[in-house]
Amino acid sequence: MKKYLTLILPIIFLSNCENKKAINENEIRDIFNSTLYVMVSVGESNNSFHPNLHLFKDSNKQPFFPIYTSREKVLETEMIMPDTFPSNGIIIALTSHDEMTYKINYSTKDEIEIKGKQLKKILKNEIEKFKKNNAEILEGIILNK
């Protein structure tokens, strides 16, 4: 038994060392059913995923889009940021790209990292309801599947 504990404890310890906050589906629904703040590109866009949003790269050079739950959260980052723009959370989820990473409240203690595909899966019902009730808003928006 001691032999197994010696093997298991380091695995548990190392698996909990990562700083990422676990994804809570109810929390994601609450967040995206409200107004969110995104970073608007100043001048020419630096990406082809969301041409009006500013694309960031993390320390591993992986691209991501920061999303904030309030203007106060943007100020908490103490970073120089492009302008923020309020946006409907469901539209952000609807137009998210499957393999793109989205960091909610990036660079704050409550940061959440989520892929577009996972975001769409969690918000599937909300997205379908939005599409059904807002066809006129969606005209001209290219949606990825």
C-alpha cells in the first residue's frame, strides 16, 4: 500500500499545481448571459478570426482572446490594453472559433480559460434560442460550425 501511495501522491500534487481555474458550466452560462467586454483592435486588425478584436499571445506564443466580465476587471489587470467594447455574451459564444482559446478575466485571480468548441457546447441551448429569436441581427455574420 505504501508503494502505491508513494506513486499516487506526487501525481495528485502535480496535477493540482496548474493555476487554471476549473470550468464550471453554470458559471460560464451566467457569465455569457450578460454583457462582456472585449479588446477592440486599434488600427488594422492583427488576426483573421475576429477582425475587430485584438488577438493576444501568451508566454507560450499561443493565441487567445481576452474577455472581461466588467470594465473594473479590465482595470484590475494593470496592463496597457486596447480599448474595450461591451458585447453580448451569447454573440461572442456564437461567433467563437472552435480551436481558439478565450481567457475570461485574463490576468486576474479569477481567470478562466476555455476553447471555443467547449464554450459552444456549454451554451448550445442559449445559442440556438438566440439564433431563433434574432435572425435579423445574424444577417451578414459568418458563422463557423
